[in-house]
Amino acid sequence: MLFLCENGRNKLMEGHTVEFRGDGWEEPGRYSGKLLECFWDKEDKVWVPMRVRVDKSQPNGMGTFRGVMKSINDGITKEVLLKEIKEIVRLPMYVERIRVDTLAAERRRHGNRRG
């Protein structure tokens, strides 16, 4: 069963299933109540776990779920995303921020060498 967070409560996502595949996932019962990071298998229309998320205490919210599904359905690829990022970082509102962050990182690196 797949649960997401809606209004602070876990909500069962009817019609969505999780399929445990591969080494290390042989005993699905071990993962009951744990947060899992999954990928969407578009062909089989199932969520497939990749890892246990010990760094989180709540599942993703409905907004995150909807955004991820929109990206999947829109066919957003890594290449498209990287192209968009390259265009976004050229916007004036980010140019100065990137310059300042880069200078600060360089100062930290050079400061660490001296110490």
C-alpha cells in the first residue's frame, strides 16, 4: 500500500501499488511503516522502492506527488531539466547570487588550505 501525507495525516493512495524487486527487497513485510523512496515504472504502472528514507519522518505530501506525476506524464527528462537550469541561472536575479556564493566558496576553500 502507498501512503502520502494530506493535511497532516497519512492517506492511502487507492489504485497505486508498490512492487518490490531485486536483491534486498525479498521480504516486503520488513518495510511496513517505513518511508521508501520509489521510482515510477511507467510500463508496469507501479512504484518500485529504491531505498529506505531514514532521514524523513513523514511521507511526501499530495502536492509533491502531483508535481512528480505531472513531470513523469509530461516526459521531463534529465536533459530537459539540465537545459532549463542552464537557462534559469542566466536570469539577472540569479547571476549576482551565484557570483556571491562562488566567491564565498572560494574563500572557504583557500582559508581551509592555510589552516
